[in-house]
Amino acid sequence: MSSSATSPRDFSSRSTSTLFLRGIGNATLTTILTLTLLGSAGLAGGLMGVAISYRDLPDVTSLASFSPNETTYIYDINGKLLTGLHEEENRQVVPLAKISPHLKLSVLAIEDSNFYQHDGINPVGILRAAITNYQAGQTVQGASTLSMQLAKNLYLTPERAFSRKLAEAVLALRIDQLLSKDEILQLYLNQVYWGHNTYGVETAARSYFNKSAEDLTLAESAMMAGIIKAPEGYSPFVDLDLAKEQQNIVLGRLEELKWITPAEAEAARAEKITLGEITSYQRSQAPDVTNTVIQELTERFGREALVRGGFRVQTTLDWKMQKIAEETVRRNHQHYAYAADQMALVAVDPRTHFIKAIVGGVDNKKSEFNRATQAYRQPGSAFKPLVYYTAFATGKYTPDSMVKDSPVSFNDGGLQRYKPQNYDRSFQGSMSIRQALAQSRNVPAIVMGQKVGIKNVIDVSRKLGITSPIPNVISLPLGAVDLTPVEMASAYATFANNGWQSKTTAILQVTDPTGKVLINNTPQPKLVLNPWAAAAVNSTLQTVVQSGTGVAAQIGRPAAGKTGTTSSERDVWFVGYVPQLSVAVWAGNDNYSRIGSGATGGGWMAPVWREFMSEALKDTPVQYFEPPSKFPKPQG
């Protein structure tokens, strides 16, 4: 490199104004500065006089605290980007220090090489453009400085007219009086449009080259600088050859200014460009999760703040688990599509009550309705554990307590008496609660509901986090209530954690662009159930999987769960858990039509649950449930 050339590597270690003084001879520098100062003084005086006619121009003092609209980004729990939310402007703001020196030089070289020497306007450039436009009889050439471009982008319309150019100049002078050159350059680079709905250097760099702006090479920087003039036309996504031509123009200008050497320019021209992909219009990954998060954040902050505020949202989603869930639902629905048009799955971590995976339907491209969080369906026998927990919590019953499975009738307040029936229309007489739950007998559950009181069962449901309306009816123990899969998975998660519960959520943390924490959902567990009674439920539901209606859910490790099949044959469920994960799986039809005879939670959903859990827990150590004997039994 020649001694008079400016190295882009010096950019980060020296003030930018000093950088532009290097390589310019003293005589030349004196001449340029003299002409610039004289021209600027005269023109500035004239413009400030004209500015009296522009009293209605925007007040630029707000720029001192100006923050451009930013894209909100949503990530999984491990930092994988799931989607970005924005309106017209897809932008991520970065400080000047986080932008490649190559890009700063390239933009300045092609857009405003005297940026650090003028006061917001370039008199020589304006004069040259005026002569050219006069000769052409129309506006064909501009002389906008970065300050003028910034003024236009922020405050003015894009019309090509003398009045607008004059307004630009006035605003540019005001901007240069208010902000430092580095502040103006930072604003400009974060504000400028780079095509394909990408605004600002960081978003453009990640789209065009799949890297951060601070990592751009000279070749990539020159190509990006060449795009600014006509972003959609010069985009390498549209015409790579044309983009290379623009890149060559920028590199030539850098050589002319002696900001790079011929060797550096040649190396940049020869560098192979590896393009990224257009990011602004990409479909969200894990839309069932992101839509759930978006709905919650919109209710809290409003739609406008969400799409413009540049929030960083860390969800509780585990991307790997989410992909397993999606594939499990897709594959298994093929077997049942003839009878059930939809299926949903939701996984909750009992230790944190974080939602780890959500699948709200078999094809979210056709419908964004999330059946895991929005579909209220009857859980059938999957509701029975809540009744038996209520019994255990009284201290009067244990899993080995005997109940009767015999004909019984109740006055339901109407003209007819309610006579509950078992699924197979038979009665088996006296049996233990463990046997009754394992075989999913209906009559014992109804009888137990009456003994402990339906109101108390409802109270337990509320403690478990169920917020849906719950009717006080005799048939409630059989699942005569409309609940969502996420409510069921969350309720069972509290059993799995021996009665400890945190708020069930899909959002771990939300910060603004400065890093200020707006939402922090770090788990704050509270003991909401009696530990002995919860452990008794866990013990009883393990029998369901070991030898009851849920044997198809066996996964080679301790697991608890319950099947659910509604008497109307509209819904089939399996809700089950290990100490580290609680999962609800449901299938049915959106129009509430019958699935068909023979469809059961044990036959249909238990195998789906088993398939998902086997893959999701493949690298998770086996953990055993705490036995009831570890906890003091409540006094009856």
C-alpha cells in the first residue's frame, strides 16, 4: 500500500475526520478547504435567509433522541431466530462502531466523499448539479449530502423539485448544527433503504450476505454501497451482474480517493460473492408458537409498538422439540385423517411451566387457528385425575381406597334422573381407586365427585391454572367442560412437579433495543397442591400406563398419564408426563362432528404421545417420581 493511501483498517482506530485528511496534499487541501468554507458561508447565509420562508419545516431537534422504527425479533429459548415483526420498515439498529469500516468508506466514497468537510451542504456539488440540470432542462442530477438525504428520508417527500431540494438543504444545515458527523453517519446508515423491504445496514447485511454489518468485506461493502442509488434495480438478488457493475464503480471511486490501493480494489473485484436470502417476507418458523406470543404481546403493548419497537423476545420454545412435535403430528394425522381433520399437541416443562412445543393443527399454512391454545374441547376421562386428587387431598382416601362400580342415579334438578354409564355399559362392583382410574370407570368417578363436592373439584381446577368456565354439574368428573390442550398439559405438569407451579407461559423475556427488560418470566414456583395427594395421583396414573387404558403410551421409563374419550365421540385425548415433561395430545374435527365408533384416547392418542415422548426425551436422563411415602399424608 502506498504511503498516501488510506487503509480501511485504520477507520476503527482513528477519528473519521482525521481519516479523510490523510493522502491529500497540503496545497490541494488548502484550496479545497478555502473554496468549501467560502462557498458554504455564502450559500449558508443565503439559505438561512430563504429559510424564513420555511418556518413550517420540521423541528430537527427531535433527532437528538430519535430512534428509527425497528423490527421485533422472536427467538427460541436457545437463541434461534424464529421470526421478525415489522410493518413497512424491516430494520435492526446498530451503533457506528458495529459497522464495517469498509462499508463506511464505501458509502461515503460514492454518496458524499466530503462529508466530514462540509456543514451539511456541498456548494461545489450543488453548483455542478445546477449547471447540469439547467443544460438538460430538467432535474437529472442531484448533489445531496448524507445530511440532505437523511433530511429527505426522515421529513420530506421523494418528489424531484427545486423547492424540496431547498428544504433539504435548510434541514441539512440544521441537522449538522445539532448532531456530530458520526451521529449523522450512524443515523443515515441505520435509516437508508437497501431494497426488498430492508432498512438499515444491519438488516441489509444479514439479508444480502447472511452476516452482521461489522463483518462485511470490502467486496461486499462496495456492492452494498452501490445498491443505495436504486435498491430494487441494483439488488444482487435481482441482477448480480448489474450489482457487480455498481460494485466496480464504488471500488473505482475508492481508488480515486486513495482510500484503498489498486491491489485491494483488484482483490475485492475478484472475491466471490456468496449471497444470503430475502428475509423480510419469509414465513415465521414455528408459527403456532410465534402467533401465541404475538397475541399476548399485542394485548400488552399494542400492535404498533410491537411491529416498530425493536423488541427482542426470547420464548420458552425448544426448537428441536418443536420440530419433533410438528413431524409427529404430521405423520400420525395421515392415519386418522379419514375420521379426524385436526390434531394438536402441547408440551410443558413441569419444573418451570414453560411451553416447550406447540402444534395447533395439521397445516398452519391453511389455518392459523391454534387448537392447542384456542380450541375448547371436552377432555372426557382425562379430567378424572382432578376429581381423585380432590379426594386424596381430604386425607380420607388413598389410591387403595375402595369405591363401588354399581348402578346409581342422581337428581340433576330436572325431570329425569341422571344415570351414569361406563364406556362398556357394564359394572364391576367394588374396586380400588387405582383400578377404577386405570380402567377409566365412569361411575366411581361420578360417585367420588359427589362425595368430595363438585365445587371443591372446581376449586382444585383453578389451583391447577384452568381459567376456562367450569359448570357445576354432576357429570363434570367425566369431562363435561370445555378446556384447551394447553390447560390440560399445564394442570398435569403441576401433578408431575408434586404440586409446585409457576405461571404457564411461552415467553421467557422481552427487552427493548437498549436491553431494558420489559417482561421477565423467570419461574417463581408456588406450592398450590398437597404434595402427598399430588404424589398419590402420580402413582395412580403410572398404573394407567403400566396396565390400564394407557398401555400404548409405555416408553420404557416411568410415565404417568390418562386417556380421554368423550361419550359423543367427538374428542380423543392422551395427557401424560414424566417428571421433566408434560404433554397433551388431542384429535377431533373442527365442525364438532363425530370421529367415529371405536376411536379412543388409548387407541389413537396414546401411541402418538409415545412417539413424541420417545424422540423428545431421547437425550434426557430417566427420572423417577417421588413416592407418596416421602410426604406427610393430610389428616382426614
